[in-house]
Amino acid sequence: MASDATMHGVLLEEAALTLEELARVCAVEPDWVLQHVRAGVLLTDAGQAREHWRFTSVDLVRARQLLEVEQVFDANEDVAALVVDLSEEVRRLKARLRVAGIAS
């Protein structure tokens, strides 16, 4: 049975989120986002005033991963960032192995 439902989306590279919007999408307080930006684990190029910060889809994915690691493992933002960074690196390395024909 076919569905007539239409899904609409916006690429976040073209329409980035504000701090408050990112917080709402992640179901956290804006202070959580602010704390992670200040810790350098989210939006690493946040040199401008906070009202000008814009978060892309990459930032959204990272924020959700950080939040999941923090909640599941009761980790602080530094430990969560390390886990997320290492997970991303493992994915990159596996992709390189696949391209090289070394891994399946």
C-alpha cells in the first residue's frame, strides 16, 4: 500500500541552526550547547558572538552523538568527545580499507 505522505526537509548546510534551535532539536537546554562549545567539543570555530553561531548538519549529528554517550555512559563532555572522535576515526579508517580493497 503506497503512502501519499510527503516529507519536507532542509539541508542544514544551507539553513544552519541557531544555538536555541540546536538545543530544541536535541531536547537539551541551551546551556548544554553553550557548555560544549566553550569546552571546544562542539562548533570548534566559534570565534564570533554567540548570537551569530550557526550549527550545520555535521554539528547536529555530533551534538546528538555527544549527548548519547553522556547519557548512556554517564560521561562528561571531554570523555564523550573522545569517544565520538575515536568512533569517527574508526569509520574513516574502515572506509579507507574498503576503498583499498582490504576490508569487506
